[in-house]
Amino acid sequence: MGISQFLTVAANTASGNPEPSVGVVVATGLILVFGVLVLLYLLIIFTSVDRKKKGAPAPKKEAAPAPVKAAAPKAPVVEAGIPGEVVAAIAAAVACMDGGERYTLRSVKRTRVSGRSAWGQAGVVAYTEPF
């Protein structure tokens, strides 16, 4: 549908029928949507070109801080009956959680044993927590 046909349909619609035809509404919507998309695309392109022209300032190099000797970590308090392999696995899992912070394993003890399995307890927690 060319622009001249679109204008003809729009003129005929304005003269006789107060409601535009489906074709006019669809064409107007498509033209509007794609026009805005083209404008957004050009806006993104030109802002990225401006950033490249200005150039990002070089990051300042800071002097490396003197290494701080950390005190040797204390061994965690372990409840009787827990093997050393389990403590090592828990300590390794805690060390893997390090997201820029330092975690320390202070103690390892058994939890209370309930009548439900871990999956059953997770289900109870999931269905009884407030909204």
C-alpha cells in the first residue's frame, strides 16, 4: 500500500464514514511503531559514537596496598562424631561462597533430626511460609 493510496483511503474515511477502516488503523500502527524503532536505533547509534569520540578516561592506577599478614585461622569447633572429611568438605563449600568477602568456618555441629526427610522439610517450609 503506497502513501498515495493511504492518503486516499484516509481522505475517503474522513469525508463519509466517521470510523477509519481496519487497513488504515493497521497501517498507521505499523508506521508509528517502526518509525519509533528507527528513531530509537538512531539514538543508540549516535550516543555510542559520541562516547567513542570523547574517549573514556584512562583509569587511574593506584599503588598496590602492602600485603597484610592475616592471623592464622583458628580450627573450627567440631562436635564429636563428625569425621574430618565432612569438616573439610564443609570448609571447602564455605570457601567457594567467597564473593569478595571472607567467610570463616567457626563450628560444625549436627542439626536436630526431625521425622521428615530434607525434601519433606523443604516442602513444609515452601507451603507454610507467608505470602
